[in-house]
Amino acid sequence: MDTLALRSPPPLGALRDDGSLDPSQCAMLSEELAVALYEHMVVARALEGRVAELNLEGAASHHAGAAGREATAVGAAAAMSDADWIFPTTREFAAALWRGMPLSAYAHHVLGTDCDAGKGRSAPGAPFWKAARVACASPLAGTQIPHAVGAAWAARMCATDAAALVFFDEEATRCGDFHAGLNFAGVTRAPVVAVCRTDSAAEARHTGRKGVAVQATAYGLRGTRVDGGDVVAVLGVVREARLRAAAGLGGTLIEAVVAPIADPAAGADPDPITRMRRHVEARGLWSDERERHLWSEVRADVEQAFAQAAAARQPTRETLFDDVYADLPWHLREQRAETSAGRY
């Protein structure tokens, strides 16, 4: 059998090597939106670098690298409605930033201070931000998929114009939660947009591999592949999936193929920030001076946010009993009292 026939079609793209845009995508990308997408990816990259440094210093207990994945997080979040829920992994903090989460909230989350919404109990990564409908991220692979499908199904049952966007890595496709969640999404026609990041370098090593998007057929979902380093392409594909879900046509499984930013086999520079900068420059929206000002301003804001978080106090032991029950059972009330008295 011809192995080429077994391979997945190439991922959809919008940005060209010279910075120009596929004509079919021009109408949806205004000048304001193009600049906003680029600036948010820069903020995400600056935060990524600072958290990586803190992890090496021992100040941050955990760090899941997100460099090179900014286009998938930002583009997908930008395509959704404000009424939609986002279920990230520990790498999609950029989606919460797009929704309006302050840098200070992320800094408090990373350092686990008393000002953190989770009181330092969650693993550093994407923090939940209830005001913007960004759910808590779990370090376990795939557990957020059934949660997202459940939220989407609830929205459909209540006849509200809301959907759910869920991110996960390829390793989650080998977990039961992936199969159970997407199967339930197909049965209920829940308005869910499932974005799975895959590694283009790993794909190249498996010539007979058919990818992730093709599995959508088994669950009664629509499947598509997109260049995960092309923020405009991601925006367009997720926006189409969101419209399809709102029309009652069911969910979509999107395979976002991401090339490592240091991969020489990727041909043209695969860095999503470099690619989007070429576009805003080609449209006359950007300059070297504006670039220097942006990075200087962003780095200063990041440093200020982490300086404030470093000066904040750590959560007390009593907070271990918070956010678990609406009405704390008697035995936990006693344990909390013992803890407050210093007996634990």
C-alpha cells in the first residue's frame, strides 16, 4: 500500500513566508486585530522566559515550556466569544491573558502567594480566571476534556449561545478521558472546540501516521488540521468551528501542528512571533522602534508583576480548608480550629 496515501493532508496556513496573507483570510484580520495578536504573543513569550528563569532559580516549583506555542493559544482564544469557557493545559496562560487576566494575577499564581486565586494549591502553569471563564488547568493529561464537553453540553441544554474551547497535547489522545469526552461530544452534539497540539518533528518520523484530526470521524465530529505556528490560520479555523457549533452542527477536533522553534528542518523560521511580525511589518503597522518599545515595556511590566508577587505573603495553613465545601463539615471545622491554634 502506498504510504503517502496514509498520511494526513498538510495543515492549513494563512501567513506566507514574505509576510503576506492568503487572500481568503484578509477580510477577517483588521489592522487592530493583527497588532493585538502580535502584542499578546510577545507578552506570552516574555512571561515564558521569566518563569523559566524563576524555575531554574528554584522560586517556581514547576514550569511547562510554552515557547513556540503562543500562536495556538492566542489565535484560538481570540476566535471565541466572551461567553465561552476555556479549558487550558498548563501551557496556555496566553489564552487567559487574552481574556484580560492581569500579569499580577499570573505572577501570584506562579509564586503561589496568598493573592493567588488557588491559594498556591495549583501547579504553576495556566491559572484559572473565573471572571473571564478560564477554568483551572490540571497537570494530568486529558482530564479537562470531559469537563469542557460537559460545560458545552450544559450550554446547549440551557439554549445559551456559549461554547467550550479545550486545549490538550497529543499524549492526551492515548488517555480514556479523550475517547470518553469526544464520544460524548459527538452523541450530544455539544458545542465544543477541541484543539490538540502535535509536534511536526515527531510526525515526520512516522511516515504512516494519519494524525489526530482523522479520529474525529469516529466520534461524529468534524476534523481539521492547521499550522499551529500561524496565528491567523488558527484564528480562522477556530472561528469557523465556533460558528459551526453555534449553529447546532456539533463539535470540531482541530489538530494544531507545531514546529519546534529551533528546528532547522522546518525550512523558514517557524517561530510564530517572527512570522506574525513579518506580516504586521508588510502591512506598514510595525517598525523597529515600536518593536523595541514593546519589548521594553513588556519586560518592565513583567518584572513589576513578579516583584509585587515576591513581596506578598504566603498562604496560611487554614486556607487548605477553603474552596472545598460550600458548608464545611463538622470534623473539618474542628481540624481547621486545631490548625489555627497551631496544634498541627
